Amino acid sequence: MTDPRRLHRRILEPLPYVLLGVGAALALLTAGQTPGERLTTAALVAGTAGWIFGMYTRAPRDRVLWMAGYVTVQLGLMAVLVMRQPIFFVFAILGFVQAYELLPPIPGFVSIFAHSAVMNLLPFGFPDTVEWLVFALTIVVLQTAVIGWFGYLSRRFDVQGEERRQTVARLEAALAENAGLHAQLLAQAREAGVTDERQRMAREIHDTLAQGLTGIITHMQAAERTTDEKRRRHHTGQVIALARESLAAARRSVAALGPPELDDARLPEALGALAARWSAGCGVPARARTTGDPRTLPTEVEITLFRVAQEALANVARHAAATRTAVTLSYMDDAVMLDVRDDGVGFDPHAVDASSFGLRTVRQRLERVAGTLVVESAPGEGTALNATVPAP
């Protein structure tokens, strides 16, 4: 059961007992009754409460005939109570509420009419003139029409609300299914991209490095077999030339794997563009600066430092809740240092699994270029990540 329907039921559940209790209290406090009359009224109230508990509170609401029987018997009990004490007309109000809650539309209108008659006719006695009878019936008909119309509108609103809830549930299910399909497509595309890249790299290695190494081996074997010094020098020269070509091809392949930001920019400019792009995307001010004299670094070192900065900024966006971030690249005599600092929530490096913050990947990258990583953080004091790479 959805929350609005559960709330609706929680409100209606105690209503019969509240109205019956109010009527009983007022009736028993009315003067001019004998103890026997009060005892009879109390017994009728107790019997009515028991009927409500057994046939309404504890019974299933989806059985129409059961509910029709409950409403019919309860109407009779209401009539008896109203004839004994007119103040019990407040209990008859319950029939208006339960008519559209428990019964189909047409039986519900009939029930409203019957309860209106009990409320308006019995407390004052049956009309003894035609004029009084017409007046009383007019009140009953008008009351039935107004309450029935509001009950009809309420029923329609309930149906429309349920249809909207079902539509929202179907949309949520469709969105969840689409999200799953999207994730599946992304995974397939990623796998396809990895496979394509592996095949491309295999072709590249075969067409460049493998062929170059094959040529080197061929010329080395030829140089070992020949006794002609001139031919040996020729083969040796070819070995050197092929080795240089293969080295250049290997460097081109490594460069092709690097981030595109480093294609046409040096590392300081690439980090500045990265910080600006990250700041625009996250809405957190990020300042990038460079100290020392920038110099050309090995391609793998620049790629590593750039990837470390990417991972650090991604962690700031995911975990830090920072209001500002600073990226500093420092060129020293024999090393290059990258600092990424934020003023976020921080964490305890000893208490948190480092892999959950992407630090394991960062350390692995730095280890490949003989670099080191230091992380300084504490809860509520921000985080500072320092990566140092030798660069003589």
C-alpha cells in the first residue's frame, strides 16, 4: 500500500470509535435518564463497538458483500441509538464516510440516503403532516446529492491518484531498465573499445617494432656469418638504423596513449586547462600555478603527473565537499612535484581503505616512473596529495 493510502486508512480506522464515543459520552451525560436506561444505552454502544471491530477493523475491505452486510447492520444499530438518544446523530455521520469508502457507487448513494434519513427523521420523530414530510425528504435528498457528489469526486480523485502512482511506478521501472541497458551498452562499448585498441596496438607493434626487431636479428645474423669487413659494417649500420627507427616508433606509440591535452600543450598549460575545466564542471574554484623553471620532461612522466592530477580532482569532486582547490606544479633541480590541496571534509588515511579513494591506481602509476606519493589529511581539515617524480 502506498503512503497516501496508508495515511488515509490510518485516519479512517479510528473514526467509527471516535464518533461512537462522542455520541455515547453526550448521551450518558444527558439528564433525566434512569440507571437502567443508561445501562441499556451503554450495552448498545458496546455491542455496536464490537460489531465495528469484528466486521470493519479486523475484516478485509475488498469483499463487497461483506462490507454491504456490515453497513446494513450498522445502519440498524445507528437507528436504534438515535431513537433512544437523538444526540447519536453524530455517529450517523460515519455512514457518509464509509458509504464511498466501502461500497460501489450506486450502493454507496443508497447508503448515504438511508443514513441521511436516519439523521434527519428519527431524532424528531416521523413527520405527521404532508408539508413536514416533503420538507424532511427535501433535506434528505439534497444532503444525499451533495454528499454523494463529493463522495463521487473523492472516488475519482482516488482513482486518478492511483493511476498516477502506477504511471510513476512504470516510469521508474522503465528508467531503471533504461539505466541498466545504458550501463550494459557502455560496458559492451568499453569492451569493444578495449578490444579494438588491443588489435590496433597489436597491428602497430607488428608493423613497426616487430618488423624492426626482425630486421635487427636478420642483420645481426648476417654480420656474424660474413667474413667481409665491409659487409659486416654495412649490417652493423643497418642494425643501428633499425634500432633507432624502432625506438622512435615505440615513443610514438607511447605518446599516442597519452591524454590529448598534452598533444599541443606543455604540462603546466595542460594542468591549467584541466583545473579550469574541472572547476567549471563542479562549481568549485580551482587555482593552478607553476613554480620553478618549466622544462621538458619525459613523455611518460608528463602523462603520469597529468593522470595523477585528474584522479586527485575526481576524488575531490566525489568525496571532499570542498569550497576551493589548488593545483601546484613545482619544478626543482632534480625532481618535479605535484600538489593538489582542498579544504574539504578530509578523512583518516589510516582508517579508510586507500583503494576506495583511487590512491592505489595513483601509487601504481607513480611507481612506474620511480615516483612517490604522500597523502596528508584528517577529518574536517581537508586533504593534501603530493606526488614527486625524479626529473634530473
